[in-house]
Amino acid sequence: MHWRGKAAALCAAWALACAAAAAGPGAGAGLPGPAGGAREVVEWVIASGDAQGHPFVVVDKKQARLYAFAPDGRLLAATDVLLGSARGDHSVPGVGDRAQTGTLAPQERTTPAGRFLTEPGRNLDGEPVIWFDYDAALAIHRLRPGRSQPLRAARLASSAPDERRLSLGCVVVPVPFYLEVIEPLLGRTTGVVYVLPETQEALAPFMPA
């Protein structure tokens, strides 16, 4: 397939450029970088310049984990996250309205795969969030207070990715991570979110048909 060959060439070019410095995604931060499909996507983003000089985050749905990158491709931080409780890579039409009214069906609670531009904003309660699909009411936000907070906190602390599938579709991060990483990185500027798929190959949503 044409896009596979193109992606492989870009990844190879990136690897050669970084080999002399013994660097890879995350090496500059002294953190373990993404693996598998997530690493493949990060290498493609850096080699192709797809983020266009913006900070970016990569969400690995299979591992329920988020990686935050500076505009130059340095891994700044990573964290486990809560994701949509339903499996799937697409949003259902009208999901944003139903999410706001509390009428979202269990099978509609997906975190869609794809490339999204971020926009800082606030939710209906006035809390700061980073929108990545405003029409679908999807954002990166901190673990919120409320009756479900103890359960969500326990699931977020779980080492099992399947246990971290609990949200309505948003990407939920620990409070310190939001305040110390997400808000400074994306709270005042446009960024890019790459959400990896779970029903197809990692690079498929980001390549032309």
C-alpha cells in the first residue's frame, strides 16, 4: 500500500537523522518513550513535520496512556489516562449534544481516533479544559471532583489499561499532570492531538486514502 511505503521512508529518515545523537522519542527527557504503534506514529510526526511546529500529544488507546511532546519532538512527560468506556475509533453523530445532557448511550462512549487541533476553553461548569473535538464535546481534562471521583481515581491508578476505560470519551489525566504539563503546554496555544486507533493499524488514520 502506498501510504505504508511513504510512512516507512519517513520513519527511516527520522531514525537516521537521530542515530548520531542516540536519540529517540523521549530520549531528551530521560523518560521511557512510547513503544509499538505509538512509537511509529511519533516517528512519523517528527519526520514529516506534521505537527507544523506546534506542541503535540499522542494518545495510545490500547495502553490508555498519553505522551506530551514539545514542538521540537522532545518527550516532556507521560501519564496513564482514562478513555472512553466503549471500544471504537469513531464518534456517533450528535454525541456532543447527548454528552452535555447526560443521555449518552454506553456504546456511544468512544474516544475517536485521528488528528485533532486543540483549543483551550472551559466546560459547562467553568473548568479549564483543552478541547480537541468541540462538536463532539471531547477534551483533555483533569480528574474532576464529584460522586464518581473515588472510582475514577482508583481506575486511573490501575496498572491494567482495560480498567482505565471509564470516561464518556474525553481523555482524563491526573490533576497534577494537567496543571504541570497540559495547561502550560496547550493552555495558551494551539496544539495537535494524535489519538491512535484500536481497530486498525496505528498510522492508518493519519495517512491519505
